[in-house]
Amino acid sequence: MPVLRSNRLPIQHPGVVFKRYYLDRYNIKLSDAAKTLNLKISHLNNFLNGEATVTTPLATKLESVTGISSGFWLNLQKSYNLYT
């Protein structure tokens, strides 16, 4: 019997997770985060809005800033991709 995923608990895009649990929690501005991550503001904005995916280099940068492993960010992206 196949197991079906519930739509009541959708998986969130990693950018949404990063924004909610890091930028919003610590009141960090987009421009400051982009500078710290060494990213263009437009790329970071696309990521936060779910329009850009987590790549290995981005996951490494997120790990250096948040202390959360790059594997977590890559797995979150993989789960999001499979869910959508």
C-alpha cells in the first residue's frame, strides 16, 4: 500500500526557512545578509522568495553563517523539489 504525503504540512522552500529562522529572527537586513554571504542582493532575494535553489556553494555559505550544516540545506532543497 503506498504512503501518501499530507498536503496539510507542506515542505517550505529553503529560502523561506532561512528568512524566517535567521533573517527575521535576528532582524538582519537583506543587504547585510547578501554582503556577509558574498552574494548579489538580487540573487539572495530570489532565494528568499523561492525562485532560486540551494546549490552546493550556497549551502556552504549558509552553513558558515548559520552554523547549520550544508547537508541540511541541500536535503531541504531536495525534499522541496520532490514535494513540488
